[in-house]
Amino acid sequence: MIDVANEYNLQTDVYFTSNAAFLGFKLHFETLFVDQKQDLIELANSESEIVIPSFVNPVPMKVFPEVYQKQDGLDFLICAIGRIRKAKGILINTFLELETHVINWFSRINFPPVYLVGPILNLAGVSTAVFSARCLEQSGHRFVWSLRRLPPPEQSFQVFPDDFDDPRGVLPDGFLERTLGIGKVIGWAPQVSLLAHEAVGGFMSHCGWNSMLESLWFGVLMATLPMLWEQQMNAFEMVVELGLVVDLNSEGDVVIMMTKEIERGIRRLMENKEVRTKVKEMSKMSRETVVKGGSSHSFVGYLLKEIMSNVI
């Protein structure tokens, strides 16, 4: 599509739905392969940390998406970045006040101009996460748990999760009775509506970028529960780089955690006043950035001017 658009002198822009730091990671890996001829398979499967210009801190390889530890995934990454380089501009679902370091780096390199147009939110959207019931029960805090049935692994890309006919079959015996009046187990949940409610004091998030932007928008403090794709890298940026999220596991193992660790994480989430204050401040910034005079509002204006200047 980019080749066809360029042939007819049409503006071609790419919309990147994740964060700018993750785009920077992809770009850096492509540079290592194309310009420095590094063995990315060996690098991606190492136990070390790597300096990535779009991150302030060295990034541990264990938070890299698993798909990029295999040759076909890396081949796709290299191809995708090569195509993105041919675009006239890159629209990213983020905002300047959130990822200032990354955007400053993008402005210094040979790459299409980036337009920060976020936070773009689906205020009727939903997402899901599954974790241990006992940690909720023992944490001492009230909760709402959206518990859904995952599809078989071989159908995970074709079938969405659905609700259990009776959640008792997957919960500890007596869990619903013991938590009566304290917690509520439901199926599908209107995530945005819950985050917008003043009674919600924390969100255990799978760390998808949309969910993180939604939490920041409503000023709800998050705890990390990443599962797949770039979610572990999102969690690293939010915890280590920006200090806006509570890490459930101080040891950094975000794949397998014991009940006691999650229980302690819930308490840290609910009792961390310092990070909660930072999240409230970022919430204010995220709302200011999309109105007239805000940075994202201005970026959209720059993009429209660029598009109009190329109209024949």
C-alpha cells in the first residue's frame, strides 16, 4: 500500500497502536541486524540486559516478547520496520508528557516524523485477566473480579474468552461464600466504566497499552500482571522508567507468581500513596494533552497541515 501511495504522490502514514518506547525497541533491533550484522536470535535468548536508546534504563532480555526469540518473529520485525521507514509519518497512541525521553530520541534520528496523537481511548472497551483467587481473599481489600474462560491454545487467535456457566467449578471451595459482601466475581466487565467509578482504588492489569492509557486517563493506580506479546515490556516502562505502576513481584518474575506474592502486591497497590499521587498528576496531563493547546492536539494539527500540503 505504501508503494502504491508513493507512486501516486499520496500521503502515507502508519498508525502504531502501542507505545513509543516499544516502537523504539523494534527500530533498535532492526538497526542492530541491518547495520551491525548482529545475531538477534542469540541476543534475544540471552540472560543479559541491553541498552536501548528509547529507554532510560538497560532493558532485561526476559521482558522481550517471546515472538522475537524466534527467527520468524524477528524476520517479521525487520520487514515491518523496513516498510515503516518508507512512510511519510508515524502516528503513535501516546502523548509527549508520558514518553518525553523517547520522543526526544526520535527527533534526533533518521526516521519518519512521529505524531503523538494519544491517548486514543475506546471508552466502551473491555479487557480481561486471570489470576489466583486466594490472593484476593487474603488481601483484606474489596474487589471486583472479571473471571472468564480462555479458549484452547490452538484457538487463542481466533476465539475470544467467554463467561463460565458456573465459576464455582474453577474457584476454591467456599470462595464465593467467604467473600460474600467483600468481593464480586462477574463475567464480562465494562472495564472503562469500572475504572471511571470513584470507588475503584486499583487495577490489576495485564499491561496491554490501551488498558494502561485508560487507567492513566481515570487516575487509577495499576499493578502489573503481564501475560504475552509486548505486555512485559510495557510493564517495565511503566514501573522502572516512569514509576507510575506498582510491580506485583519485586523479583521481576512476571510470568509465574505465588499467591503470597500477588497478595503482597495487592496491598502495595492499595497503600502506595506516592505512586498514586503521580498517577493522578499524569491523569490530569493526559486529559489536557487532547484539548486545544495540548501537545497531542497540536500534533494532530501538524499532521493535517502536512497532509493538506501534499494534496494535488
